[in-house]
Amino acid sequence: MYSLHKLLWEIRKDPDLAKRFRSTPSLVLDEYSLEGDAREAMLTLDFKKLHEIGANPYLIYFCALQLQVSRESYYEQIREGKN
């Protein structure tokens, strides 16, 4: 979980890293040694899955914004399946 949180934090703080992630996500994920569910969720930008596996919601949200995901898209995905 540490590597995932570190990646989310650094994408949030570093526009150049966010740009690299948008262009070559697999290479960036390799640098952070992300595997399994965390890797798949980041590759598909599945923010709901990131919440489900225990990633910090604050980091997920601001990382999503830095990756140019609209607030509307983010919240739509998070709320999917909730009544």
C-alpha cells in the first residue's frame, strides 16, 4: 500500500509525473513496483477499486484531478452502484 500511496501523492504534487503517467502508465507503475489490484486499478483509472482496496480517498481524489479526470466523472465512478 505504501507504493500506491507514494505514487498517488507524487502524481498529485508533480505535473510532469502526471503527464508521464498519462502517456506511459505501465512504465510509471513499474518504477513504483505496483502489482496486482493496485496496478490494474491505476491502469484503468478505476478510482472506486482504489477506494475498495484501501487507498487514501484524499490522495485518490487529488491524483484524479491531476490526471485531468473531471470531478463529475470521478464522482460518477465513486457513486456507481450506491443508492
